[in-house]
Amino acid sequence: MTGISLLSEACIAATTAAAHAETPKEQIVAAIEAAGCVADRSHITESLDGPGLADDDVRIIGDVLIAQGQAQVSDAGAFQPTTPNCNQGERLMKSLPSRILSLLAFALPLLALPAHAWEVEEIGKITATFDDETFERSTVIVTDGDLVSPTANLFLSLNNFSGLSLMTEDADFVVEANFMSHAPGPETAPISTSVTYASPDGNMQFWQSEGAPEPLEVTFTTLSVEGDKGHAAGSFRGVLCLADGLGAEVDPDNCRPIEGTFDTPFFVEE
């Protein structure tokens, strides 16, 4: 940790948690916390040597914090949190729906940042009715130089598990399903499903199906995988309950109905 300027003992705890995180999603959660504590942007990668995050992931995390007003770059070029965002202990290690959500739930609003020459290609649609309000969002491919980031992915893991993540272009809505198969089809029963909706008012509140008193139903009319690409279409229905922030427990007494459809290509990542 030599050469890293940390703001408080809480920040030290966050960075230590990042170095000892055991799964990709925990690494990203811990990295977001740690990045918000590191005073010099150039030291973020060094502080996260333990998780072994890619430089692009670390850069995005820094940009995300800036875009959401949690960090700023001073006139001297220092990367500084506007409000330290580091909580010790179990909050860092709480499970989130997926790596992609925890990395990007803050992220795609930074498309508006003038410093980046983002290119966005629409590839699919997600339509939902939540609490009597209907909205339609796109799944997209975001290109920043050599970095290409689709928001619809099938992540392959060991022991034949896979996780489908379909996220909207503004990163405020994601449908997920996990399978015990690297090539699931429409008849493959998911071992778990979830829908997460980030409140669009920017107050960091999340509506989640995980932990809700009623099970989420996700049905696929199309689910195919061919090489490094695939296609998913179907519907979902259930309830979302309020969680006051990423990784927080939902309030089972504050839930609202959700239903919708999705139709999008996706990309396979190992």
C-alpha cells in the first residue's frame, strides 16, 4: 500500500476488503468503495492489486464516481471523493445481483461526459410496467476507443454455471437469470432470477425482486447461444421491494408490482 493517500481508517478497511474479496461481484463492490477513498487517481490500480481488476474496470469506476458526484478531479489533477463513501465491515461483502450491475449501476450516465467520445449502438429492448408506470429502454453496445461494452451478456463460469444479464442503456434496469448450463435454451429452468430497478431520481434507492415476499417469474420464448453470441426474448412478472442502496436489504413492507418483456441479442463472456 506504499504511496497511497488514504482519507480515514474506514478507507483503509475498504481497501483491505478489496484485496481479500473472493468473487468478481464482491471485488467490484469493494473496488467502488476503495476507489472513493483513494485521493490520487493514479494510485487506484495499485490499491486494487489484490482483486486483479483490469485497468479499464478501474478507470470506469473512477469515472462513475465523478459522473455521480461522489468524486471530483481538482485543478491539480487529484482524484478526490466529494463525500467519503466507505463503510466498514459487512456492507462491502453483501451479495449483489451480478458483477455487471455492481460495476455499471452508476455508470452509463457518464456517457454525457464531454471528455469521452462514446459511441452507443442500440441492440434490443426491455419494456416494463412498474407501479402503474410503463417505460421502454434499450440494451446497447457502448464503445470507447478499443473498449467495447455490451449491456446484455451471458457470463460463463466454472462447473457449467452461467448468468444472463440484460441491462438497459442508462443502467437503471436489469433482468437476470442464472442457469446450470453454458448453453441454456427456452426450456432450461433457471436456478435463480432477479430484476433490479434503480430509482431514476438519483437518490441511490433500488427496487429489487431479490428478497421480495413473492417469487419473480421469468419466462423465455427465445433463448439461444451460438458461439460468442446469443438471443433472449421473454417476459417477467413479480414484485420489487425497496432497498436503500446497493447491497442493502429490501423492505418487504414496501413492494410494488412489476411486469414486462425483453427482446435482445447478447454476448457470451467467459
